[in-house]
Amino acid sequence: MLYSPIKFRNLEIKNRWVMSPMCMYSSNDGVATDFHYVHYGSRAQGGTGLLMVEATGVVPEGRITNKCMGLWNDEQKESLKKIVDFVHQNSDSKIGIQLGHAGRKASTWNGKQISLEEGWETVAPSKIPYAEEERIPHELSTEEVKKLVQDFKDAAKRALDAGFDLIEIHAAHGYLIHQFLSPLSNVRTDEYGGSFENRIRFLVEIVEAVSELLDENHPLFVRISGTEYAENGWNIEDSVKLAEVLKDKTVDLMDVSSGGNIAGAKITLFDGYQVPLAAQIKKETGMKTGAVGLIKTSELAEEILQKEEADLIFVAREILRNPYLAVQGSFGTEDKCDFPHQYDRAKI
């Protein structure tokens, strides 16, 4: 099953391996570099079914760091098009991009907020910093929130112009959209705060705006934190409710991670520790899900799929260690995974 294809709309992905979006902190003014060209190209050569380009800021102040990727101008689009073209011309892997905004967790380096002189003013749904020692973020006005919805749509248009096969909206890990979802970081009193329906409104409006650009050949994924591990915070029951809403908004898959919004949250780590979150959403809503989180072997990946706990396997650290994880997992089995013909001798 791990090496069986799967379709989202008309887009067929050749196997269930996905390179999870991981920030590389290596861009110049949001522009991808030769490092990214090699980084993503090598994973395509390694047989990965879907490559997800790292969290990409839809506006300059939406980046986590000043070395993060951006997609608010055409120079950035062209640098990404070079990568997309290579992947399409030299493999049958598909490639998507994750669009996001870091909100109050922006303007950092090595996980610490940097000065205004080095960075920029952060924004958030409410005047609540991520950590006590950080600056109080600017509280977005209702009009500014609506402008950001358009910024996500504009970035998605550039992504499609660059040739990406699919779009993922980053609504996880304590970044801006997640900050709106959680009652612990969102205490607004306008249409974007208060009730569950109001707190999810920003994400729903982004999904609706981006969906206006998509056709049957370009699916839409959303990454969420299934829980934020905090009392009275966003939890798996909320995530199930959100999935029910997004299922009716043409979202094709929920990419289910966890945590990131509450400083100091206690998380118990073990191989596949987030899989139960993806499994619950899939079971209760019937929506396709992606599992992510310390999935290190093809055996564990296969087990997750066989148990119908998820439909795609998102791999992060392990695919950094081994760009050829997907193809190596097929060695010694009857499964087939595309390998560059230039490397055929290495199969023996």
C-alpha cells in the first residue's frame, strides 16, 4: 500500500511518501537559492511521491525568520519555478508548497525573538505574546485580517503560475492561523473571535479565496495542529469539527501535526506519536489525512496505512538524513519505486 498511487482530484501521486515541509532558513529576501534547488531536487530523485516546499510567507512580516522563503513578488516566484521545472522534468514526483504567516512567532532567529532593529513588528489576533519576555504583538484590525486573506490568495496565484501541483495552507504550530483558532491566543470580540465559528473564520475565508483559483488538477491541503496540549485550548474534538467544515469547502486532505501555540506545553514523544490524531479525524469525518511525527521506517509507514489511520505519510527528519528513503524502502520487496536510470546499478 505504501507504494500504491493515490489521487486527489485529478492529481495522481505515485506513492504515499511525502517530504514534509521543513524550513531551511536559507533564502535571500524570500528568494530560493541553489541550495533549495539541490535540496528539493535530490528528494525527487529519491522516489518521494510528493515534495512539500517549506513554509513560505505570503507577506514579508509573515516569515518566521528573515531567511525564510517568501512568495509576495515575482522574483520569488521565478526562483521557485526553477525548482518545480526540475522536479517535473527529471522525475514523476509531484511538488506542492505550504503557504503561511508566522504571526506572533515571526521575527525570530534560532527560536528567539530578535530586536525590532534586526527584525520587524509582529502581528496576532490579540495582544498576547507567545512567550512572556517577547514584545506584545500588534493586534490585527478586522480590515487587516481581510487584507491577509487576499495576500494568501495572491501568493497561491503565484504558486500556480510557478507550476506547483498543489497548495497547502499552514494552520498549525502556533503560527497566525492557529493563533486565530485557539481560544488561548484569540480573545477578539469581532467576527474573528469568540465562538468556534468565528475563530475558524480566518482559515475558512483563506480556503474559500484560494479555492477560487484551483481546478480539478490542483488539490488543496490544510496542515493543522490536532491538539495544542493545553487545558481549555484547541483540541482534537475541535480539529474533528474543523475537518467537517473544511471537507465541505473542497479541502482534499488534513495534514495532522500538533502543538506549537503554547510555550512550555508538555508533549510525550515516541515514534508515530501524532498518528492517533490523524486516525481520529479520518475515522470520524471520512476525510483523507496525512500522518506526520517521528515516522522513521517503511515498516511503520506501511502499518499506519494498513490500519487506515492515514492516507499519506509525511516524513521530516528521516528524509533529511536520507533523501533516498522512499526508493530504499522498496529494495528487497516486490514494491516498485522509480529510481533515476543513471543510478540503476545501485539497485543490485
